[in-house]
Amino acid sequence: MRNTAGFTLIEALVVMALISVLAGMTAPAVSAGMDRYEVISASQQVAGTIRSARYQAVGKNMILKVRFDFPEAGQFQVVDADDNAIGTVQYLDDDIQFEDFTDLEFSTSGRLTSGVAASIVVTNGDADQNRTVVVSKNGQVELHTQTEGGEQGG
């Protein structure tokens, strides 16, 4: 009588080959998901800092600004009207950057002093991996996703 428990070497190799193929197929999707997550996370950080500056402008009854690529590229900070630091310097990840932006200034009522809406684009350099932070003239902050057709979605 022969003991038939277990797997042959051929069966084990076939299973390992299938697992390798499946892992290779999912790696690009996981990588793209991580890129998207980094951009989303950075844009949420930017939006949170903008909201905080707006609330502080009202609460402290003083004009506050959010400066981008300040004091260096890939950094942003809340400052007063004379560019004195109010908050700590915020950093973007190394592969994340501001593509299109305007420094923001909030009045004591929480509105943009420019009187027009502004937008800040956060990107990782890929055309399909960016988010736009839109600030209305009233100071409301919204996040938008850039779609392939160039349309904005919330």
C-alpha cells in the first residue's frame, strides 16, 4: 500500500506559478491606487489648512494668508498680513507638488480679500492623478477630482 497524502512537486510548482502571475497582474493596480491615495491625502491636508486659516482669521479678528510653495517649494504655511508665521510649515510628500495655485488671503469675516474664487491643484505629475482645492469668494472650501475629459467632479 502506498501513502498518497500530500502534493507532488509539479502540483506545487503549478500553484506557485499561478500565484506569481496573479500577483504580477495586481501590482500595477495597487501602485496606481497608492498614487491616487497620496494625491487625495495631500489635497485633504491642503484643504484642512485653508479651512483652519479661515476660522482663525475670524476667531483672531485678523487678516491671514495661506502661502503655497512657501517658505520653499512643496511647502505651505498660514501667515499674517506681514508674512509672520501663524501656523507651522506644512510639507507635501516628495513626489507631490502644487501645479496651479494662488496664495489666499482671508479677511476678518472669513472671505477671500481678492473677491474672486481661487483654486489650488495638487498633483503627483501624472495627468490623471490630481485634485483641485476650490475656495469660493465666500471662503467655502471644496475638493474636486480632475477627470480624463477635463471635467471637474466633487
